[in-house]
Amino acid sequence: ENAYNPFDLNPEGPTNVWSPHRGDASMFLGQRAATRLAKKGGVDLPEDMMPEHPNMNAASHVPHAQCLKKIQAAMKDPKKEPQVSKIYQSIGVYLGYAVAQYCEYLDIKNVLILGRVTTGHGGEIMMEYAKKVLAADFPELAHIKFHTPTEHMKRVGQCVAAAALPEAKRQRTA
């Protein structure tokens, strides 16, 4: 998990209430990325779900979860889907560049995609666009494979990730 790693170095990048830095990856790769882009993606939102509203810039995940439900419902509307899918395309582009950036210090062969934002067709779009970025701009990384668990497991992603961590063994020192 690289949620708090720097991603956008713009001094005016989005803030995260859990991090002292602007532009960390959580603001571009997950639920908060989708909710920040919802208005531009043509999703009908009440005032309290607008990106600049204090509710959307607080620690609670609840308004983001509710906003994500509106995004996912709009994806199922054939009239809105072409515009709303751009939210997922953007997150996929962000993901592709993030993976390339992380490859500067990690030897990445596989990426496990988790989280509520990946549920449904939107998650497929995200992976498609991440792969396009790697193939077009980082062909030496095009071999990286993206994996997703079942739809249910995507929504409890942090639990899945924690359960998948290898056991750390202590090295004996002489």
C-alpha cells in the first residue's frame, strides 16, 4: 500500500487529512480520487458532496462512500456512462504513472487492485487505462500484471492485503 507516498508534486495538489503532505497517492488512486472527479464526470451531486465542501475534506469516509455509490449508479445509466467513465479512465492513467513511479524503487511484477472504487465496470476501465499508460510510456514495464479478487473481496481490500502479507522472519545476528 502506497497511500501516503507523494504522487503529485504540485504545491497546490489536493490535501489529505491524514498526511502532512499535498498530492499523496490516496488522493489519486482510490475512493477519494473518484469523489474528487465526480462533478467533472457529470455525476449529479448534492451540495454536501461537492469536492470543495468541508464534508469531502474531512476524515470521515462516509460521504465518500455515499458519493461513490452515486458514481457507480451513474455508470449504469447508458446516457451518463460515457462521461462518468472518464472518472475511471483518469484514475487508470494515474495508476499507470504511479506504478511506473513505484518501479523506480520497487521491483514490481504484479499489482493487486483492491477497494470499493474498483467495483464493477469502472475497475476494469481503470486497469485497462493503467496498462495503456505502461505500454505507451513505459514499454519496459508492460509485463506487469494486474490482478483483482472477487467483487466482494475488492470492497474489503485492506483486509485482503493484510492477510496476504508474508510472515516476517527475524534474522539472527552473531
